[in-house]
Amino acid sequence: MHLLKSGITLLLITILCEYTTAQEVQISKEELVALTPEWKGERFPDGRPKVPDKILERMKQVSVEEAWAVMKNASYGYQVAEHWQVINPDSVLVGRAVTAMFMPARPDVWKAIDTLGKKKGKRGQNTWPVDILVKGDVYVADQFGAHRNGPTIGDNVGNAIYARTGNGIVYDGALRDVEGLKEIGGFTSYYTSYDPSYHNPPGDLNTMIVGINKPTRIRTVTVMPGDVVLGKLGVVVFVPPHLAEKVCTTSEIVRLRDMFGHQRLREGKYTAGQIDARWTDEIEKDFSKWVNDHINELPVPKETIQQFLKDRTW
């Protein structure tokens, strides 16, 4: 009998632990590390890949086409999300993704998630992801396009996000207080729609948070926490962290080749046909010498150029 009671007690504890774990919306460090095995660099304490600030700064100069080409060649062909409304459309959004996933709410699931959050001292579910943001992050949220009574971000939450990150958001849903959000100078943001209503559970239970820093769908892209977000010209690109430096370096070399090609065309040294086609060895040698001669004047990190020249065979 004693063994039976012990067994029942152990079973109940196991069930309780599994139930509690099931309600955890934030991914564990172990899961996150396991899901991002290609990243070999530094991580945040929660396991999220931490692409260096220098790479983020270089990423601002990368074009959408350059980023897409590198990722496509690495078999990441679906990392571009389109069809956004934009706050500060003339600015560039770059940062590390913190992901949040919402779903249409149902009372029993919403209550289970909310109860666990309250036990940990959390308040409204729409602020849970905001609480973990740090400088250089971009809040990336799948709000499943929710419109009427769906907005979980207005000017108050927007100011909190900007204060923590110095960045804007990528938000597949409706924002409210867009006029107020536009007053936040650096809040370059991509969102789906605008509506003056607001998310107000449990009175109007229409959305609930089900994931923080888990794999998240934005349009037709699977976004992972730690991805480098590049938003420009109304398009958002999500660069896997292990490809971020390669994207930057490739973009910089393309930029140098363009500068060289344009200069030689203006000088009349080569024809447009020669520059547009695959370069001959003569042009490649000329390019290498031009890069070396102007290494201190070019808008590309010197270490990138030095490595490029080191890898050249002529």
C-alpha cells in the first residue's frame, strides 16, 4: 500500500510538472540552444544568439537583394517578408529578433497561461515579451493579423519598447496610437494595419500569448530568436545569425566592385560590356590593386578588405 501511494504521488507530481511546463510560453535555454546549432558565437543568458554590435552596424548598408542572394545560396530561400505599413519609411531597421507569438484566445487556455504568469508576478500578457527586451533588439510579433480589438501595442507600450531597445518593431497585426508612435524619433517599425481599438482581456478575449522566443511565423518566414532583422524600403529580411557576417562581407565586396567599375567606366578604361560581363583576369588584377591603393579611403572595414586581398590568387 505504501508503495502504491508513493507511486500515485510521484505520478501526480509528474503530471503537475508537465502541466506547468506546458503553460510556459517562454522557451527554455536548452531548447533555444538546440534549435540554433549553427550559431557558434556568444549568446545571451537565455540562450539567444548574440550577433556582435559591429555586424549589426555593418548590416545597415546591406541591400535587400544582397542579403537575399547570400541566404538563397545557403538554402535559406524564404527569409523575406513583404506588404507592410511602415513608420519612418526612410530609415533602416536593424537588430536582433525577440519573437512573440499570439493566437486567437479561448478562455480555458488563456486562463491557464495567465494564471501561471501571475504566479510569477507578471501582468498583462502583451507586456511579457517587452519585459525581456534589451538594447539592439527588435520586437518581432505574430499577432495573426488581428485587427478590431486586436492591438496590443500603442504609444505607451511603444515608448517602453523604444526605451529598452532603441529600435522599432515588426508586428503582424494592428497598431493603435500610430500618431503617437510616429512621434518616437527612432521607432522605425513595420506593421500590418491600424485600428483605434485595443486588446482588452478578459473582457473581450480575442488574443492570447502562446510563445516567447520560440520559432515564429511572420508572413511566409520562419523567424528564430536572434535572427538579424533588416528592414528597408518596405521589406523585412530575417538573416539567420550564422549567416549575418557573410551577408555583410559579401555586400561590402559587391559595393567595392561597383565603386571600382563605375570609376573605370567614367575614366573610359573599360566598356560597359566588359564591366557587366564576367571580369577578365586583367580587370580582376586591376581591381585588387585599386582596392589595395585605396584601402584607407573606402567605406568598408579595413579588416574585410585585408581578408579579401589575402584570399585573392592574383
